[in-house]
Amino acid sequence: MKMNNCSVNIAYFEQIPYAHLVMKNNETTLEGIEATIIYDIANSLNFNPNFSEIEWGNNTTKEDEVLEEFDIHKTIDLAFGGIIWHPEKDIDFALAYDIIDLDWLVPNEPRVSMLGLVSPLSTDVWWAILVVLIIAVFLRILIFKKMSLLEISAIIIGVAWNKQPVKLSYRIKFMSWIIFAFLLTQFYLASMAGRLLAGSNSEINTIKDLVNSGKPLAGTKTHKQLFFDAQNASDDDRESDSVFKEICDKFIILDQDDYVKTLQDLIDGVNKSYALVGVLNVSSIVTKFDPLIVHKVPETLASLPVSFATWRGLPYLTRVDEKLQQLVQGGIVSHIGTTISSKHRFLKAKEQEDASLEQNFLRMNDIAPGFYLLLAGCISGMLLLFGELIIFKIQKIKKI
């Protein structure tokens, strides 16, 4: 079916990376994954797309806006911009070209956890170290009589010691202790750094964990409606229903503009307040987050198809479906998504080049554990010094 180069009115939601306006040679052009697909379909069916933007800033869903657009503007044939495939009485859809996941994106704040001093080594390793320390006590009593327990402990943990044994047998044993201490401390320190700066939300692996964390949950009205529809269509147990009810009670609905700004702040590491619902394409968009800034909860809220909306009875819908199927099966949609999303990330990275360079330097928060350990050592040494002074005074009084 050829359309003889006629003009087709198409409405769109401006939403990166599906459709967004770009200035080129002092002219505004529409780019994005779905915009590129529309251009390809238009070229195949021989029609000229006439685009018009759908204003979407209130607390309404995309489906409501599309339905209103079709009712008011009878001349509009297609609508796109990350619209979920959800046929209704007055709205039809083209073939779904991709699946999107609704995921929770949680701000990941580095925290200094003193538990990191213990957690790098598993329980069985700590038991082994305890056994080694006990053996060290016996060695002190039986062999190294001229060495104090403090000196033995210093050797085990790799602290420098100015005294060394003279006899060859003692030297061999001494070297074995040093090598053991070196390996132990190196493995310990290699793991401890990551543990001390472990993300505050890196252990949130399920939606229930997220709800129990007390983090404010936010998104748009569309996200809440999509989650509600997916929950009604599933056969989950009562525990899942209770978690869903708690999410609905705590869910904060943001205006579309506020949501976009908050999401961008979350990705940039500025937003530390909300856990946001993120709509992530499975195959057609390259989505990567800095794990030090954003933690994506592994459990997915829902998986939903995305496509183009039309009015019911569109005569050339079958031809559009055929072209979409060719693009999907040929890997063209995936290629378009990878190219568009990578280009967008590259441009954004170029704008933030100075900020990214600053992140290559260590900040005070990065080396805070070292200062905390130094402070703990100084405090412990001072307490022991006061204890020694008190004991010395008591012994001096007894002699008198």
C-alpha cells in the first residue's frame, strides 16, 4: 500500500531517547529512537510525516493524553513517545517493537562503615586467624621466650619489628611468620577498602527491601498506573499484595517536568532524596549507571511492551506492522536504539567533561576511613598510656 506522498499528522511526546528536538543548521529537527523508526516507515509507505507535540506536564497519563488527542484532533493518525502498548476501546496500537522494564533506581550514597573492618574476611577465616594467634602464644611460651606477646602480635599483623632472631632455625620461623602476615594483610586491605566505602543502598535487592528501607518512593501518575495494571494482571501471593499496598500508600506522584529533572539529578548524583521508577528498554537502549551513584534494584516492577498508538480502524496499520516486524527482526531497531542512546550519552559526557575529571581525584570522603583508623589508634594508645600511668602510681604508692 503506497500513500502517494501524502501528508500524515503524527503527534509525539518529547521524551529522550524516544523523541526530542535538536537544532541543526538553524533548523529544528525531531530525533530519537521512535522518531527514526517513523521516518523509516514514512519512507517505506511513501508519506510525509507532519509532527506536532503533545503537551504533557500535568498529573495525567500518556494514555489519557493520547485519547484526548484523538478525540479533539480527528486528523491525527499516529502518536508516539514511549507509549505503553495497551489497546482500549477507542485506541489501537501498532506492533510492539520492544519491551520496557519498570525498575527502581535508588541513590547510592557512599558511607563509612566500621563493620568493614570485620566483614572483609569470612567467619572461617577469622577462626583460622584466632587459631594462629593461639599458636603464637604457645610459640612465645615454648620457643620465643625472649620475645614479648606484643612483639609476636606485631609480626603476625605485619608491623615492622626492630628485633630479629639470630639462630638459623629461629630466622626460618621468623620469615614464615612475616610471609604469612604479609599475605594476610594484603588480602585483608584489598577487600577492606570496598567494604568501608560500601554503598548505603547496595544491599537492597528486592522491592520489599526497598519498602523496608524507608526511602521515599516517587514517580509519575503513569508509572503508578502501569504498576497497578501489572499487579492486577499477575498471580502473586498475599505478601506481594501487601508490599504493593505499602508502595501505593508511600508513592509520591511527581509532575512530568519535575520527574525528568529529579531523574537527571539522580543519575548525576545530585538527588539523594527519592528512589525513582525508571523505564528502561530491554533491547533497544544502552542503559548504564554509575554503581557508586545509582543502584538499580534487581527485582523488576513490571515488563511491558511499547509501541505507537493509533485510532481504531486505521487503514494502513497492517502495513505499519509489517514494516515494524522487518525492522525488529532485522536488528534495525536495536541498532537505532544503541546509536541514539550512545550518542546522547556521549554528548552529555562531553558537556560534563570538567566534572568527570574532578571525580578522578581522591576526596576527603574517600580517605575518611584512614583518618578514622588513625583516630581510633591514637585514642586507644592514649587510654593505655593513662592506664599505665595509673598502674605506675599505684605500684609506687605500694612501695612507699
